[in-house]
Amino acid sequence: MRLKTPLLAAFLIFGTASLSAQTFDDFETYSVAAGSAESVNSVSLEDTTITGTGQGPNLVMDGCTYSSTSGTSLQWNGAGWFGLPGKTIVGSGAVLTLIYDVPATSISFNMHAFDGFAGIVTVELFDAGGGLVSSTPGVNLPDSTPVLFSHAGASVKTVNIISSVNPWSAIIDDHRYSGGPIVDLTVNGTCPGPMQLSLTGATPFGTVALGYGSPGTFSIPVGSCIGTALDLNAPTLAGFFIADAAGNLNLAFSLPSAFCGLSVQAVDMATCTTSTVAIF
């Protein structure tokens, strides 16, 4: 994002829209040394999990449960383990299952193999009723280089990632999905003129970044939320604000006509969760 002066932050006011926020798990929270791996002695993992090794909770975001469906435990890999570029998880059995608390309409994650152990997987998506949404067979994982899988459209409750070569599952990383807790942004008022912004669902006392621009897509290139995808095209960063004890943010100011019609969005910098999008 391009930086603006603090004065221009006062002009960042939003009209309401209805787009899903995005949740991001990068699996970097678990403590495991680089160049090593550790069984967590737990078959499943979600935000409240305390693993069999005593780590947790909050190892992943609220919104998805990860399970080694056909195995006995999940394993957390450190960066550099068989060439992996960062911390990742893998199931001890051939099937790794992702179950969303709220059916997701946008999903993406990277899959890897261990260097020297190429894999082939099938990715199956199911709706809340257990109906098959899609099946993608024959996905080649040649080595630790990431292979992206993505889905947008029909709601998905469950993802099965099935290995057909190795007895362990595909390795996954950088999982993004819509659903789970929503950082909701709303505005009252008419542009141009006085307006009031309300943001709910952010991290209590956490930093919230506000940006604006035309509709589109943009991946944050640097910082603690690098790789987070926004629904804005080449946005301008208007400023950083602090949420209150309840995770809410309220602003009041006057918006000039030059901002009318632009899209705006917030990022919870503690979790890298994006808010709903709005229009001036």
C-alpha cells in the first residue's frame, strides 16, 4: 500500500458492502526448531487445541479444524525440514481433512512434498450436506516447492486431501478461506459530508490498518501480514488505528467528494484477517 499523511487518514470513511472476510493460517505459531519436525501427539487441531506436546491454544485461527483422518497424529515441520520453506503441517495418514466452522466460498492453500519424496494427491470438496462439490485428482507435488490449490464459488464445509503415493498426507501451508469470525465494517452517512465508521470483530486493543482504492485484488508485499489478499486494486494506506477492549473501532469525520465511489477495507494486523469491503 502507498502511505498517506495522517491528515488523509481522517478521510477514510466507508459505505457498506457485503463481501466475506478472509482468515489466514500460516502455521508459524508452533515452536519447532528449523531443520526439524515434531509429532504434536494430537489427531486434530483447531484454535482451542492444546497439543499432546503442551503447546496451544491459538496455534491456528478460529474457523477451521485440521485432522489427520486416517492417521494417529499431525506433525509440525520446521523451516528447512526436507527443503520446506517455512513451518507447515502434515498428517501421519494419507488423508488430511479440513472442516470449516462456517462453509467457505473462497479457499486457497499451498501443498508441498518432502524433497526426495514426490507425491500425488486428490483434493475433494464437500458441502454442508456431504454432497461432492468438486474433485481434483492427480495433483503432482514434485518436491518442497509450493503447489497452490484454490476454489471460489460454491460453499464448502469439508476438504479432503488424499495422498495416493506416500503413506502420509500432503503437507499444507498458507491456508486462506472465507468464513469463521468476521471483521465487519459499516458506515453511516452520505458522501460527501459527515460520516461515521464502525468496525467490529477485531483483536481487542489490536492495530487495524485502513486502506482504500478501486475494486480489484492486491497482495500485501511486506510486513507482518505479507501475502494477505485484499479486495482492492493498488490500495492506499490511510493509517493505523487501535481497536478498543471489545475489538471495536468507531470514527467520525467529514469525507470530501474526491473519495466518493472508492472501495475501502481494513486489516486486523494481529491476525491478518481482512474486513468486509465498503464503498465511499
